[in-house]
Amino acid sequence: MALAPLDEEITLEQLNADPYPIYRRLRAQSPVLRVASAGRTFLTKAALTKEVKDNPELFSSDDPNTPMKPAFRAHTLMRKDGEEHLRERKAMMPALTPKKIQSDWGPLYEKLAAEYVSRLPRGETVDLFTELCGPLAARILAHVLGIPEASDEEMQRWSQRLIDGAGNFGWKPEPFAASDEANDEMDLLFGQLCDKRRAEPDGSAYSVMLNADDPIPMSQIYANIKIAIGGGINEPRDALATIVYGLLTNPDQLAEVRAQQAWGKAFEEGVRWVAPIQASSRLVTEDTQLGGFDIPKGDTVMTIQASANRDEDLFENGEEFFVFRDKNPHQAFGNGPHHCAGAHIARRTVGKIILPMLFDRFPQMRLPDPGAVIWRGFGFRGPINLPVVLN
Amino acid sequence: MVKVTYVAHDGTQTTVEAEDGDSVMHAAVSNDVDGIVGECGGSMMCATCHCYVDEAWQDRVGPRSDGEEDMLEGAACEVNDRSRLSCQIKLGADLDGLVVHLPEEQF
Ligand code: HEM
């Protein structure tokens, strides 16, 4: 067999501005494509992205040269495989299960959401992205993780710096200097809170990891909290903004969602339509084949779940936001062992609590100019502003 | 081939023919059975393939697998002594005709 075709035309700027027309073309013409500008082999069909993520022996998350290492000052669970990954993941999981979130955390989340929604001014134009989506996601996560002492501003700043450092494939010094500073601040806070979280178990991720029978090393406890900070704010923030946009630009669907109280469905459709994490990388451990092409050992493949989520094989009119699809087998939370650890939190907080509360409090909310909303991102994607009139 | 019947929360029954060695989760997902999500593909990471084994089949299906308990405990709906993660039930001739019941929701 032959190597996959090589593309030297697609630029990162194009992908960052709007990757969807490109993905649509690739699904039809070149679902396995080496993209020179990204230095990765793009996989754009749902069957291929799933195959790769479900097969961690052949497609490893363990990239020894990832900029994530210096950015997090640790080799995090997201970049580990097998037993090692499982052990660290399980250490945190008791804080993140559906039941835990429903029964123990539910009332707190309701309270936090009510607080943040009710302080929004009525009758004015408000950028929901900066005024609600980001801060509320940060506050909820701070509680889940067991670091509510951190401010919304700190949580968001740390998150962004970790992400920027982890994506610093050019290995420039400034992003690492910024993530170092964030790491210093986080390490200091975690250190200060340690004794308290150990002495007074509260079900938060930090407390659960500290009090386990056979705890993982302290360095990995810190690393796990950091990966959740890096991976747990921007995605629910972007998901919320995307769904509100989708509903406000489709008033007939909004009416039906209200009538049926189908907020959970609206959540699933929002993350399908514009996946907050659009792509993930995997390192190829053995010579293999995908979609009829040779994939050599050492290659890095990129599973583009953003594209899988609009695959014509699975979705009718996938380019459109349509809440009431028969089936919605999207891959926005990934597949396989690295399936999102925060999926249940995101579903409950955004889908079951925040969305209904927001539309209940502001039944006449409007998006006066959908064209003013700017969408950005290749690795992560969502609106970066959402000017709505609240009424 | 092994027959499996899924009884949805509203009582709807769906019977599928699965391959020997397939899991109850995978057989459902590949035959478009509603009520089992199985998002993580069987890695015991998502707790969205919870099912209740029919009483008549409980003995034959056997005990929960290593590590299943922890994840199962976190499932969205009530967990009882018939609860399993369906990704951990492997089908074989001994389970031909298996009946499982599905919870109201998986997340
Ligand atoms: C709508 C919201 C969210 C989306 C769409 C999302 C998406 C994803 C995706 C696609 C992955 C897999 C990455 C890969 O395969 O390499 C992932 C992993 C992860 N997510 Fe999320 N996420 C969301 C919210 C959250 C939240 C709220 C948390 C907070 C706890 C979180 C924590 C994590 C962690 C810790 C991992 C790594 C899991 C592992 O490697 O085992 N996520 N997420």
C-alpha cells in the first residue's frame, strides 16, 4: 500500500478561522491526509477516529516529547497509557461519577448557577461569554476539584496558560514562562490546602485522591488537578456559548426545547455541532494501515472529532444545528480509555442546570446580530464573544 | 450467533443476533439499540452502559469483573444486585437468549 496523500496547501490560519468546509471536502475526497502545516495525518471520518481511539496499544497517547510536560511540570494522565493511566484516572474518578454529581453536588451547582445567572443585568446587552460562561464554569470546577479558594480569575488564567503551554509546539520560551508562573501559584495553593482536604474529606477530587487507601504520588495528584483545570473550564464555557447561539439563532427549536424541556438533547447537539475539543493526537506504535493507506510507526495521527461529528455516514445535514435528531452518536467526549473524565459534570451542569435556568430567567433573550459572533479555533473551538440582550 | 433481548425502560423489547465473544454493550451499540450508550467503547471509563440482568439469567452471567464495581457505583440510575456494566458481559453460547433490562437514563 501507499502512504496517505500529502497536502501542502491547508494552513493553520484557515483551520483556525473555519475548518468545517475543509473537513467536509476531506471526508469526501481524502479522509486520511498528511497535512504538512500541522505535521500530522488527519483522520476526518467517524469510523477512523473511533478506531484509533479505541485501540490504545497501536495508537498511544504517550508522547514523550509533548510540550505538555514542561507546561504542566509533569507527565499527566492524559499522555499515559495502560495500567499507569488507569491508576491515576481511577484515583480521581470517585469525585466525577454521575451519581456523585447528581446527589452530592447537584444542590451546590444549582446554587452557584443561580448566583451567577441572577447577577446578570436585565434589559442590557451583555457578553455572555465573558460574563457568565467562563466564570461559572471556573467556579463549578473549583468546587469539584476541591480548590474553591481559587478565584474565578485565577482559575481561568491558570487554565489558559496551561493550554497555551501545552500547545506550544514551537517551543518558544514565553508560553512556558507564563505556565511556570501559573504552576507556582497552583502549587502554592494546593500545598496550603492539603492538610485541610485530608482532615476534612469533602468528596472533591483533591480530597478523594489524598484520602485514598493507596494514594498516587503527590506529584501526580497535583498533575491530575492541573489537567482538570486545563481541560475543564474552556470546554463547558465554549459548549454553553455554542448551545445558546444555536438556540437563539433557531427560535423554532428553542420553543420546542422549552416545550419538551429537552435541554439535555440541546446540550448533546451543541457539542456535536461544534466540538469544544476538535482534535486529539495519537502516536503510532507499529507500522499499520488506516483507510487503505500505510501508516508508519512514529507517525502522529490526528483524530478530528469535529469532523467525525458531521460525518455524512452518521448524520443527516450534519452541518446544521438540529436538536431533534433521531440519533446523536457524536464523539465530542472522545472514545476509549481517555474518554472525557468530566463528561458527566459537563452534561449535568451545562445541560440540566445552567441552560434551563438561563432561559427561564430571561425568556426574551435575543441575539441581535448573529454576524457579530466570532468563532475561533482549530484544537479547541467555540465563539469568543456572545453579545445578547437579556430580557 | 447469540440472541440477546434488551428491554427498554418503557417496556419496548429489541432482540439482536450478536457474534460469539461480542459484549452486551457492543452488540447493542452496533445494532442501534436505544438506552445503551457505551461512549468509552468498553474501557470502563464512562458508566453509560449500565444494565440490569434479568433475574432468570443472573447466575449464568456471573459476577462483576475486576474494577467494574467502582465505575458501576457511579451510574446515573439506581444500582442494585442485578446491575452490570454491559461492556463487561461477554457473549457466548451459554448466554444465548440472554435478557437484560435498561435503566431510564445513562447520564
Ligand atoms: C463540554 C465539555 C467537555 C468536553 C467537550 C470535553 C472533551 C474531552 C475530550 C474530547 C477528551 C479526550 C481527549 C483525548 O482523547 O485525548 C477529554 C478528556 C478529559 N477531560 Fe474533558 N471535556 C469537557 C469537560 C470536562 C470537564 C468539566 C472536566 C473536569 C473534570 C474534564 C476533564 C477531562 C480530563 C481529566 C480528561 C483526560 C482524561 C484521560 O486522559 O483519561 N473535561 N475531554
